[in-house]
Amino acid sequence: MSTIEVNKITPVSGGTTVQVGESGDTINIPAGATIANAGTSTGFGDSLRPNAQALIINGNMNVWQRSTSTVTMSDGYYNVDRFRGEEDTDGTATWSRSTSVPDNTGLPYSLQVDCTGTDSSIGSSQQINIQQTIEAQNLQLLKWGTSDAEKVTLAFWVKSNQTGQHSVSFRKLDNTAYNQPKTYTINSANTWEKKVLVFSALTLSGGAIANDNGDGLQLFWKLSAGSSYQGTADTWTATNQGATAVSGDVNFMSSTDNNWYLTGVQLEVGEYTSSTIPPFQHESYANNLMRCQRYYYFHVSEAENGGADTTISLTSQYNSSSMKGFISFPTQMRAKPSLKQNTGSNMYRLYESNSNATMTSLTLSGETTYNTAVFTAGSSISVTQGSSGTLQTMDSTAFVAFDAEL
């Protein structure tokens, strides 16, 4: 391989273009190298982004560890990873996975919300929303709370039968709590539309986001919101609960004909328009899943194994009534997780030396860390001291998962 060392390449006299290679050639940029834009140059193709990984996790709605079933909304994480929902109106709504997606985007699924019970008059403290919370230490590049704070641009695809004004907002809780809502308009019913919204830099005192594994930013799509949640659009307001919606928004809960779909969510550092925003950052399913597993890790379930008893972990019996099981998480979890499981008679069993010790539940030991889970039996068992065994599911509804969500 030949090497040319130069400081500058310029066009020949009278020319304005420098060509590198021919059509079909592959131009290799070594790992660790940087292509820098001085700030005014154009024609780089895809816009450059300062964040190497997408700030929104599972923005393409591809990972659904908990379930792909339709659920009735209340308050919590239901099925699609990293997105949670809250519904506390006098009506009801469901949340489900949909294969309806915008054409030619490569997006696999969307989140679908349907009104199934109406509330035509939303109380002041009532709301229904969709939310993603971003871990604080992933947001240090925003430099909020300083004079160098960055703007951010939010883009997403949305579809609804309800045309008119809707709102989306950011809520920051570290130091001083600030919220900023913005409105967007759905122009055509039942049509996928891409929205691109720029949020101003938070330079105000108390605007800093802590460099830790806690709650950095909450992103809300408000489908209905009472007056206590309404604030001034495009303005950072120092408030904990209010200013996450805007007066004049449609009321999603007004009719059981109403539906709302979301996919292709991306958050970029800097100010972009619909023509300059970088393309959605597609990643492999495996990488997307691993990023989700930092917050929720679904380990095993009997149902996913075709109804067959399923191994949870190997065990060691350190006395005649106790055992310990061990699991290494596929990635470091955000915090020491809690155990999610189904409980009941003969839900789990310890298999050792051709005998079974059944149990109703499992318990996480205090030895559990961000990287490893240590189990003990959640009910009384009789085992052989010093033996080893296999911890298994025993009921068709048994499952084991770990939760470190924000």
C-alpha cells in the first residue's frame, strides 16, 4: 500500500472540486480518525452528530421483552422497552404493538394507543401520557446549566385520527426542576407525519444534569392533560409537575374512535430542521436489546420455552434448608435490580440428586450486584447440604426478570 503525506489538497487552477476515488470505490477511514466540519461547510451527506449512540433507546419500538400483548394502561412499563405510560383519567386506554409504520423508513413496529373508555372533561390533575426517561450520565454533552448549553432537536413519526394541536415536553429534575412543552400539529388524519422540534438550551441557574445513573431527562407525549399540567410553550419553567402540556391540545380521551401511533423517535444534540436532521440511527437488534437490558432484563419464562420446565440457574446448597443460585447479567444494569417473578404454589423447584424441592417464590440475596444476581428460596425447602442442583420453573406462568428502570 502506498502512502501520501500532505497537509492540504486543493483543486487545479480554476477548479472547485477535488475527487477522491471513483464510483463504486470504498474509501476507508481508520478507526479513531475524525472527519471534522469547520462549522460552515456543506455537502457532507448525512449530518454529523456529536453523540456516538442514540440518546433515545429503542426509538424504533423493536424490543418488547415483557410482552407483545395488548395491555390496559395505568402507570408503569407495560411491554415495549424503555417506554412507559400513565393513564389516570376517568376513561380507559390500551397500549399495543402495531406493524403500521411509515413507508420506506426501515422501522419495524410502532406503539399504538387506543381510547377504550371516554372522559370528555379532563380534571385539572388528570392526564394520559407516553414517556421515556434518559439516564443522567448519558446527557453530559448537553452542558445544561452553563452558558455553553446545547439545544436539542427531537424528531419522531406520529399518526392519529385526531388532527390538531398536540404537545410533547421535556422535564428535568436534577438541581432545579425545569419543564418545557412544545406543540406540534397533526395535519392529516390517519397519516404518518414526521415531526422535528427544537428545544432551547437550558442555560438557567440550576439547569445542570447530575453526572450519575439517575433520572436525567423525562420526555413526555401528552395525549390529554388537565390544567395543572399546562404551561407556556417553548419556555423553560421552574416547576416539578406543571408545564408538560399546553392549553388547546386535543383531548385524546374524548372518543373511543381515537388512536395514536408513535415510532422512529430520535434526539439529536444541536439545532436541525426537517431537511438537515441526521437520519434515524438504526442499530442491530442485539445492540438495541443490550442497551435495553441495562434497565430491564427478562431472563427466562416457561411460556417462552413452549411450556417446558426451564432452567433458571445452577445452585449450591450450603445447608439443609438453604440454596443459592447465580446469574451473570448480559450487561451491567443501571442499578442493583429488583426481582420480577410470578409467585404461587409449586411455581419453582430445585432439582438435585433425583429429588425436587418446590417453592412458591424466589428471593434476591443482598449479594446481588449491578452485574450478578444471587437467589435464595422464597419459601421453606429441604435439601442436601453441600450438594449442587438446578433451579427451574415449574409452572406455565413462571418467569424471572430483573428491573432497574428509571
